[in-house]
Amino acid sequence: MKAIIIGAGEVGFHTAKLLTREEHDVVLIDDSEEACQRVNEQLDMQTLCGSGASPRLIKAAGIDEAELLIAVTNVDEINMLACQIASLQTDCTKIARVSNPDYFILGSELEPKDFGIDLLVNPEQLCVAEFVRLLKVPEAREIVEFEGGKVQLVSFRVRQSNPFIGVSLAELDKNGLLVDIRFAAISRRKGAGARQSPGEAAQYIIIPRGTDVLQQGDEVFVIGSALAVEQLLRLSGIMFNGHLERVIVAGASPIGIQLASALEKNDTNVKLIEANQARAELASQMLKRTTVLHGDYLQFRLLEEAGVEEVDGFVSVTGDDEDDIMACMTAKENGAQRVLALVQQPHYLPLLARIPRLDGVVSRHLAVVSNILRLIRRGQIISVASLHGINAEVLEIVAGINAKIVHKELSSFKNKFPENAFIGAVIRRERLIIPTGESVIQPADKVIVFSMPDAIPVVEDLFAERRG
């Protein structure tokens, strides 16, 4: 597949990296020579330096032969114009990152299709939705939903008090605790005495089998029906917040204001802290029921006055990674039970996944990339989610009518299905099936697969429609 990516920021770079890894023909356009040089040094692909809204450059990039155009610069207008220019020259799929909600608000005469946009990606809305999900499940480090929330993948850390420590997964299943749910993966820290090479990951991933035993400090990923996931987490000592009473938001950034707005609509008592007086005044005008406090969110005294000890969650979304991490650590030190941070730079994610006192992070670039991936995958894949802190993806894929994997027991694929991938759930006509070796995938089944990146091409091939 030939693809053109406009914008060499973290989203554009990460998307280009994934596509080139799968041997797609990718051309990247960016107006920064430094950004283009970074791409040339790290990826095997063509770059063009100049404006992403230049008809000449879009033509030179090969738009006539392209199947996909992804416009993800930090400037909405460039992304929209690039899609409009491309729509005049080709019928390829066009994806645009647009952050300003004013362009396509409900009731607006403008629609994405007016600019030739096939898929609109709003980073702020994606991040807000993820923060709300994480706030509702204390101790959950990540939540991915499928089928409108009926099926969930949730990760959580195994605390010292977890009653399942030392218990094998086979025993849990035997005792009836794994009905409509499965363990998809375990992220485990390498032994304290183990020698670690420079650049080597401190965690390793286990695709679990029945003999595997949970250990304190593990981060586990479970997938199943929403009810089964909730029951397992409750048995692990993790409670759910059906209604969020009080939340503190640090930072009157676009995400901070949208998050406060979403929470106050659900009758949550929200306090927003902003260090910049002008932004604090603007937030106060935009928000109806949120209490806006002007001050430094790193000061113990202000956090104490805001009642940080009594809130259901503290969320820092200032837009500065270091400030957001420090704000969460300060809030935790001052009594906050649950702290969540926005992360802009992807290189922080593996490190933050190992900080026990940070309860969860939301990555802006991963949120956007996950949305984009569902359209750039070949075959029958309808959604993809990249996970924080571990190099893995969750695929929601439709089995092709004559795909290799259909009409056969899964046990027959023992030597064909990748060891570092796992079929977590099957959805057949809105009914959830947790598969076993005797299960048979039927055409049009929606199948949720947890996979390491190097296994994805094999998984795609097994599920893809075969020609002829």
C-alpha cells in the first residue's frame, strides 16, 4: 500500500514507523528540515521538506497512486486543506487530525466530508474519554472497550493484598473465576538481581498459559465481558466508582477544560487549578459548574485547600510532561488516592509504567495513532489499540468468509498461530464467546486478538479474505 503522511511529529513519525515496518510504501511531508532528517536517519522511507498544504508537494509525493493520506500536523487548517487538495486528485482514504472543536460542532453547517475528510481524529476528545474511563475504575491502568463497552480489556497491577498471588491461572479457571474472561498478558519486572544491558527493557511480556502464576507487582491484562471484568477486579480488591463525586483537574489546557466539562455534566464536583491567571479566567467563563482556582498545582497548601485527600481522582493535563508527572506525585504525597497524568512524549511511557505511585497515564499520540491504525490495517481489521508501557496491540478483526482460520478448531492452529499472540474473545451476532481449543471461528465473527507487533502480519494473514 502506498501512503502519504503529512506531519513528522510524534503521531506522524510513529504511524510512519509502523507502516514501513510492514513494508508499505510511505512518503512523509514536513516543513521542518530537522524533522525530515530525523525520519531519514531512523526510517527507510522518502521525505519531502515543505508545506503539507502544497498541491505541488502532494502531487510529487505520488497522490495519484496513494491509497491513504494521513494529515497529522499540529495545525488543523493544514490538515484540512491537505485532505481537500487530495480529494481533488484521488479517491484515496483521507484522515485528518483536527483539534479545534469549533470547526465541526453539532449543528454546524460544515462537515468533514466538505473538506474531503473520511476520518476525523480529535486528540482532545480521545484523551478525555480515556481519562473518564480510568477514573471510573480505580487502580485500572488502561481500559480498551469493544462493542460499545460490552467487551473490555483492562490492565491493573497486582498488589500485595491480592488474594490471587501464587495461584495459577488453571486453578482460577477450575474454581469458576474465569467465566467470560481470560488473562491476555502479564507484564513482569525482571528479577532484582538480573543483569540488565543498556537499553534493555526492565519488563518482559508473558502470553499466559494455565501453569503461569500471578506475582506481586505484575501488571496483568484481562479481557472479557464488562460484567466478568468487574467481578474479577472486585475479587482482586479493586472497587468501581459508579458515580464520581469529586475530581481535581490540574491545567486549563483544552483537554483540561473539556474534561472538566464532561465531568460536570455527570454531576461531578470538579475543581480546576490553573497557574496562569488569564487561562484561569477563561476557564471560569467557559465552565458552568466547575470551581476554578488560580494558583500553583505543585504547592501542598493549594492542594490541601482544594481537598485533594477527599477526591475520587486527581488528573494533571497541563501539557508539560514534567509538570504533569510532578503534579501527580505531589498530589499523591498530599493524600490523593488516585492520580492520572497526560503524557506527550512517548519515550516516557515505559518509565512511567514502572512507577507504582502513578496510577495511570493517557498518551495523546497513542490515542490518535490507535484511531488511525484501524484504517491503515489491511484486510478485515476494524479497530486497533496500542497499549501504554508495553509494545503490544489489541486488534478487533472480522474473520473473512474463506479465511484460513475459519471452520477449523483453534487447536489445529497450534503450530500456525503465533506464540506471542492470543485470541481473547469472539463476538458472534452480539454474543460473547471466550474461546477454547475446541472453538471454531465462523465467517463474519468479530475476534479480539492481543498481539506483539512482530506477530501482527501472521495474524492478519490468518483472518484475511482469500482471493480466488
